[in-house]
Amino acid sequence: MPAQRLQKLLAAAGVASRRAAEELIRAGRVRVDGTPATLGASADPATQRIEVDGRPLPRARFVYWIAHKTRGVITTRRDPQGRATLVERVPLEASGLAPVGRLDRDTEGLVLLTNDGDTAHVLLHPSLGNEREYAVTVRGHLGDEDLRRLEAGLPLRDGRTAKAQVSAVRREGGQRPTTRFRLTLREGKKRQIRRSLAFLGHPVQRLVRVRMGPLRLGRLAPGEARPLRSEERRRLLEHVDRLRARKRRGQPPAGTG
């Protein structure tokens, strides 16, 4: 884990709020490797000894929840415009957690909530290639050539999109024809899917994130949230460790399958 501000570490360990932790530091009650800490200092709890009033800092208790975001909800802690936010909709015991990444207001589906900033950083880092899978419905019949272009990458205003994977294509007729498919990405440009399909002339009608790394939305009902099961947590942390190791070895990103 990289070094973090001491007040953040104390708050994560449940010692005090960040503001109260600052007072503890000012009062000289916090030491790092035996030396009194100063306000604004950082430390790495994995390699340094942090003490409060002479007692070792308790290890932070990391918590992981999965939520099914619904359309119209904002993926932030709070919104200055007063719109409904995801954190307001989750149970009280998850309300202090931060979303890992964002879904735009009209996109539905899986959002991971946690207080584990290091894991969140790895999952979101653009060079590590963590997969996100979406169920996509677009207007009209999206042809095979356009699907190949979508997979190969498209030239958007902020740069060309990375290669993607399309699967489970189903074209439906009627007065308002649509195409449904699964799209797996390993990058996260802002509103990338919507902009890519608008570029191809097939606006998105519905967009649902169904997977993030090894985590799947499954049967979690819209608007509901729950803590990760022990097996889900184990697979998530193993996945994060693999992403870190791949980066250290200089290997290209790979999917989880």
C-alpha cells in the first residue's frame, strides 16, 4: 500500500474522525517509527510503525459492498444540484464507503463501494486493464462491420478507444428495431460507450454494467446493495493482486474471463 496521510489512516482504523485525528497529531500523540508526527505527514502502515498514545495503530478494517445503481441516480457521495446519489440510497452501514469509479446518470448496474483506496486505485488504473462488461441495447440493427469497428477501436474526440470485445449479439425487429449485445472494455473514457455508438449512428437505449473484474451483478435487484460474500471478496482481492503482479512484470493487460 502506498503512503497515505496520517489523518486518513487514523480515520480508516477507527481511531478518530479526520478532524479529530489532526488534533491528535498536533498534540504530539501520534508517532511514526518512534518520531512525533507532524500535520500533513504521510506513512505506509505496511512498512512503518504508527503509534497513537504509545499503542500500535489498529489495522484498517476494509469493507466491500456491491450496489445495483438505477437510472437517474448519480454515482457520487453528494450532488450540489440536489439530485439523488447512490450513497444516499444504500444502507446506513455502507453510506461511508466511496464508489469505485462512476456510471453516468442514465447508466444502470454494478457499482463497487469500499473504503479500501488501494484496491480502488488498482481497479481504476487505466494501464492495468481491469475489465468492465456491459449489457447494451441500441437503436436499429447494428451491422457486423460496425461491430468489428467497435471492437477494433473508434476515433473519439479525446483519442482512439482501446480494443474491446463484443459478444451475445441479438438483433430484434418490429416497428422499432434494436440490437442487444455484451460489450467488455478495459478502459474508461467518459461516456465512452454512448459516444462510440452515437459515432456509429446507433444511439444507446439502455446500458447496464453487469460485471467488474470478477464481480457480477447477478440477481441483485435494482436499487439494492449488499456486502460482498466471502468468496466474492476473496476473488476480488486475488484479482487485484494479479493486476499488480502483471504490472510489475511489464505484461500487457489481460481479462478475467
